[in-house]
Amino acid sequence: QVRLVESGGGLVQAGDSLRLSCAASGRTFSSYAMAWFRQAPDKEREFVATISWSGGSTHYAASVKGRFTISRDNAKNTVYLQMNSLKPEDTAVYYCAADLGFGGNVPSDFDSWGQGTQVTVSS
């Protein structure tokens, strides 16, 4: 598994943008599919976006498609989530996840998790 640390969360207003980062430490970061999930209080963890190890394939939840962009920089061992046009319903703790394989879109598809970063969007 790989160690993951999220950063970049904060308090913003609706319509604002925010960029999350997930720094990974491990010898084989480039071999991992990466993803972002989010979890609001008393809610189940929800898929947001995923990216293949090469960065050539991405997938987004319908709720964020067109607003969020996932990307990765393997040279920096970092994955990003650019969030534009934020809405109050985007408020959640955002988690970075990694899978030594092809990943997926449910939490059980991923082997490693960060501790999360809080994103709060005011109306």
C-alpha cells in the first residue's frame, strides 16, 4: 500500500473554486489507480472521480461531471482534484484513495486511503 495525505480543503462560497492535493509516498505511485471520494456527516462515502495510473483514463460521478477535474503528476507523486463552481452540497470530507490495479468507483475497490480534508461550501 501507499501512504496518502490530502490537503487544500477549506471554507469557500458557492461558485468558488478549490484545488485539493493528495501527496503519496511509495515506490510505485505510478502503478496505482487513484480516486477521490467524499463523505458528509452521517452519509456513506461517495465516489467523486478516478484516474488511471497513466492519467489517460478518468471517470466522474454525475454530480460533479463538468465541474471537477482529476489529474495526477507521477513525477511529484501527487494527484489533484480541481473543483469549480462549488455548491453547498459539495460540502464533505474529501478522501484520496489508491489501488494497485485498475481501481473502480466504490470504496472497496481501493487499498489505501488518506485521512481526508474538509471542504465546506457556504450558500
